[in-house]
Amino acid sequence: MEPMTRTAPAKINLALDILRRRDDGYHDMKMVMQTVSLADRLEVTETDGGFVLQTESGLIPEGKITLEERATKAFFERIGQPVPGLRVCLEKHTPAYAGMGGGSADVAALLRILRDHYCPQLPDAVLEEVGFTVGSDMPFCVRGGTALAQGRGEVLTDLPAMPACAIVICKPDFGIPTPELFARVDAGALRNRPDVDGMMEALHRQDLRGIADRLGNVFEQVLPAEFGEVFSIKEQLCRLGALNALMSGSGPTVFALFERDEQAAAAAAEMKCRYRETYVAHPVKKF
Ligand code: C5P
């Protein structure tokens, strides 16, 4: 059997609001999510037995049950077929632990490969449900494009595709654990909530400046002082001509919107001198 390959594009949050803490410990969210062209690459081969995940840095911790393996089991359970032997090779190009959903995007790409090969008739909605068993942002990563995400992240409403623009993505050299940042949030005490409804209207109008003006992420309000570099990166990107810049998800990656590719390329070249993990990407439409 031929190896099956797919790209796994990362996401950014154009707007991220946290509405309340739920009784189950999770939070109700109101977010506008956008798939971007910065992507990992997955290759899946059927083998004689077992589940193997391989990256450039070797086999992923031997003996550890990865999200990929859990999602694979959930998928085959859902379609009522035995789990075949599978080797998943992962080529990483997106920053890890970065607020860009990179890990979830890899699992989502794996699920789409498995669906295409083993159960092509399986509806997208079911694949999103299978994804949701391993992570809150999985349903969006399975769907892709531009969407409003509510609930834990699984209640999705498609939005008009983001207008053409260039996106500079810049990750400083530290990571911020998502659960720790959630734990710092007192949803009732948040100020300056992003105008998520205004963001959706700007998308409907295809108004890039309106979108840029409404970028907002409440996680920026609870960032510990030692991660202040995030704000410095935002300022640097705006000085280099961005319409606006924002931390994505639970950070620390910052993205900045540019009207023109050349401006973005020049800004990225400048930022790359200081931040190794700097990239230029574009919005990606629904899969
Ligand atoms: O769903 P996932 O495992 O990706 O979530 C990681 C962590 O982020 C959760 O353990 C929880 O602390 C937090 N989270 C949350 N509310 C959400 C999504 C995630 O509190 N809607």
C-alpha cells in the first residue's frame, strides 16, 4: 500500500474571549479561529503491527501513548474496524507549544488520512467528534478555514474566508503551558474583551483593516510578567508596518497582519535576526 500524506496547517486566533469557568473545569470560549499555511507534514504507512510515531528526533517517547495513538484508537472504534498496524512519520515545521494548535493540527491531519483511506463516507461532523475526544481545539483543526468556536471549542460556525493578506508569525524562545494560563484567568474580572461580533462583521465585509483593528486575546491580560517579550514583539511588528499584531491562543507566538507580501517578507527578515522561529504565512480556506 502507498504511503498516505497530508499537510497539517496550524491555526491562529483572530479573537479569543473566555466567557466562564465551567463545572467540569474547562472554560466556555468565544473565539474566531483561522487556519494558516504554516504546516507540518504527515506520512502514514500501514504496517504489520503496532502504532509507531516517528519524528526527525526519533520515535516519540517509547511506551508513551500519544494523542495520535489515542485518536487513532477512537477513530477505529467509531467506525467499528480493528486498528491496523500504522507508522506515522511527522515532519515538524510549525513551532511546538506555541499557541498555534500545531499538535492538534497533526492529529487532525492523521484523522483525515485515516478517514480518506478507511472510511471515506464518514461525515466531517463525526470526524470532528472523534477529534474532540482528544482535545478541545481538535474539531476546528479537523474542519479548517475561518470559524467561530464556542463551548470548549467544539461548537463551530463557519465564517467567510479571511481576505487575502500576509501573516508574519514570530515565536520567542520560551513556552507557556496552556493549563497554567487558564488557571490565571478569572473570567468575571477580565477587562477589554475582544469585539468578537465586530470581528465576524468585519469578516463578512471582507474588511482587512476592520479585522486588524479588532484583534484581541484575553490571555494577554493574564500573562505573567516574565513573558513581557510578547508585547515587545507585537510593538516591533507594528513598527515594521503590520496593521496590527496579537498573541495567538495561549501563546507565546505572536502573529501580525500585513496588507502586502513584500512588507511581510521585509518585516520577517528583520525579526528573524532576533527570533529564529519567524515565518511568513497566508490564510487557508476550509478543507
Ligand atoms: O482540551 P485540551 O486537553 O486541549 O485542554 C488543555 C487544557 O486547557 C485543559 O486541561 C484545561 O486546563 C484548559 N482548557 C480549558 N477550557 C477550554 C479548553 C482548554 O480550561 N475550553
